[in-house]
Amino acid sequence: MVMEDRDEEEEHLNLSLAIVTDPNGENSRKRKRKLLNICNPLNPSHEGYFEGKIFKLLQVREEMLKLDHKRSKGLAENGKGLHLIHSLLIIATSVDKNNMNSALENLIQLYPTVTLMGDSVQRVVAHFADGLFARILTPKSPFYDMVMKEPTTEQQFLAFTSLYRVSPYYQFAHFTANQAIIEAFEKDQETNNNRALHVIDFNVSYGFQWPSLIQSLSQSGKRVSLRLTGYGRSLEELQETEARLVSFAKGFCNLVFEFQGLLRSSSKLIINQREKKNETVAVNLVFHLSNFMEMSQTLKSVHSLKPSIVILVEQEGNPRVRNFLSRFMESLHYFAAMFDSLDDCLPQESTERLSIERNHLGKEIKAMINSENLDEENKGTWKNMMERHGFGGMKLSSKCLIQAKLLLKVRTHNYCPLPCEGENTNGGFRVFQRDEGKALSLGWQDRCLLTASAWQCV
């Protein structure tokens, strides 16, 4: 996140959060007294006041959504990053305390200082402000759907495609996973797997991960069988994915390819997926991580298959803590880094960048803030969960690290490989090993974005 100084930012954010959550603070007492004098939201006689604030907020939000480059330049001086973050934390704290009038007042002040065409701080704050506004409205409000408006299927696909093309984010996850799968497949050939590979992908998501695997498998020149079971969100998505992958696989005469698409709601049926003997089974949990209860059931089924390898890629901004404010802060840091990294990939005035942030990242932000599972019990890290379900970590090969570094050199403008731990670095994407070489992470500046790891049954 581009700000005056990283250490100063952290200190300011911690101080801000302490101030706004201090029930004994003088500013807090003054604000509460003022609001109590103005209105009491529980008193029906003041209902018009609350509704008036909602309409005022809708008006200033409408102005914020206008893609006005002149306005964006005018906000450059007023929308200082630290001030915007501080204001956002005040609002989040008010929402957490159910002090909706205070939240509305501060949102009315915040919206005019942010824009979707500004710097990375202004843009990410604008999307988080929208998420908080929707949380204030609740799904019962007639305006909730307007703020939480879902992008069309086409818009989501185009945004995903753009992010895949311009940023190493998804490619890092997919290429690292594929390399580990290929190595497991090659190792199993020593014990006769009939050169057959079965991949079970719990988030096939347009199938973008698999063309590179298909190509790599065919390079040996020997006949290879690849069976892909992919779970998707809709039948339409699965049909499009199958058509795309089948068409691509036809270009490789030594590859026998089979695709089976299943809806995610049928994921409990995976226990019946291992039908062929002597094949390498690989399970792909890339961006599939959901809540712990659902994942626990999934991992039990996965373990029963005795796969040769399980690939896990977790998004570091996927909050696992119970407290709303802590989850909010963790997500804010993560998405701030994501928005900042896009400035390394696309110019600020890019309509493609706007599409990515509106229809992909912004959608994730609002979904996180308004998730129904925000109070889910914290059950530790995904690593702990994998180990509890009978999986042990596997060391990723040096090829995975070399491939990831090469990807960053090719795909980024501001590539900065991470040196020895403890040394200072200057901005850009980087990759580094973790957990004694059992995990590989993609980072932006000093913020980790993704972590890939490989697991086997123990």
C-alpha cells in the first residue's frame, strides 16, 4: 500500500483502532453525547432523521461512483491515505458497536473524499465503505441490493480474465500447483500408475489452471491419460469449461483427456470418484477454502481417496478470527496490497483495472463484510486442520521456486525477489519459501498474498 511510511502507517492504524474502541476516550464520550442529543434510533419519533441520513448517504455515494477524472485529481490532496484509513476504522467500529447513526454521519463525510479513479488507498477505501454501508442497511432494506449489486456473469468472467492476464496472482497459484502435481505423477510412475492421472479440482473456475498441465504432460511424447473432475458453481460454467478444455486437449495427439463436471453442492460424492486402479490421484484445493465445518467434511472424504498429493492454496486475506474488527483489519491490509499491486500492472486510468476492482475484488470485499459466517468459531490455521485430518506437509521442489521467480520476471514490471530473511527490500512482487520449504508464498512489498503448500496422507 503506497503510504508515507509503512512503520508510521502501522503505528497510526493501531493508534486509530485504540482510540475509536476506547469506551473511556473523551472524543468517544463527546460524540455519544452529541448523538444522544440529536436522535435516538430506538425512538420512532426520530425515524425520519435516520431515513434522511440514508438518503443523504445514497446521494454522496452516487457522486462517488461517477467516473470523473477531474474530480479524482481534485481529491488527490484531500484524500490522504492515513486520514482515509482512520475514518474507515471509525465507521467499522461504530458498525461493530451497532452505533449506526455515528457510522452514517462518518460515511457521509468519507464518501466525498474517495473515488474509484483515485490512488490505491482511495479506491480500496471506497469499496470497503460500500461494504459497511450495506452492512448498515441489512438485507431487509430496499437499498441493500443496490449497494450489493452483483456483476453479471460476463462482467465477472472478464474481470477474472483480466486479473489472470495482467497480474501473477492466479498464475502463481496455478503454475505452482501444476508443477507439484506433475512431480507427484512422475514419482508414481516408478510404482506403475499406467501413466494415468486423475485430478479432482474443487474450484474449477473456468478451467484456467489446466491448459498448462495438459501441455506439460504431453511434452514427454508418451501416451498419457488425464481425467479431470471439476466442481463448479453452475452447469453453464461447467459446460463452458469442458468445451474449452476438450478443444485445447485435442491439439495433443498423445493425450487422452476426460472431463467430468459436478456442481459444488454434490462435493460429498467425491468418495466415489476413484474408479480406476493404478492411477495417480491429485486433489486440488486452490481458492476453495470455505468455512471450517464444510472443509472438515471435504477433507475426510479426500483422505479416504488416499491421493498421492493434495495441493492447498490459501488467500492470506481470508480472515479466520472471530472478532469483526480484527477480521476487518486483516482483510483491509490484504486488499490494500492487492489494489496497490494493480498499479504495478495497469495505469491508474485503466478501464481494465476498474473492471477488476469493481467486479472481482470489490465483490469479494463486500461479501466478506456482509458474510453470515463472521462469528464462526476460530479453529486455528488451515495447516492445523490438515494435520488433524491425517495429512502431512510435503517439501516443494526447487523447480517450483525457480518457476515462480521466472513468472514474476515475465509478468511484472516491478519485480523484486525476496532476499535473505531480515534484509530490507523495496516494493514489488516477490516469492519466498516458508515452513522449511513446505510452502511457497507470493507477496507484494511486505504483505503476503498467497501461500501454496503440498500434502500427503500420513
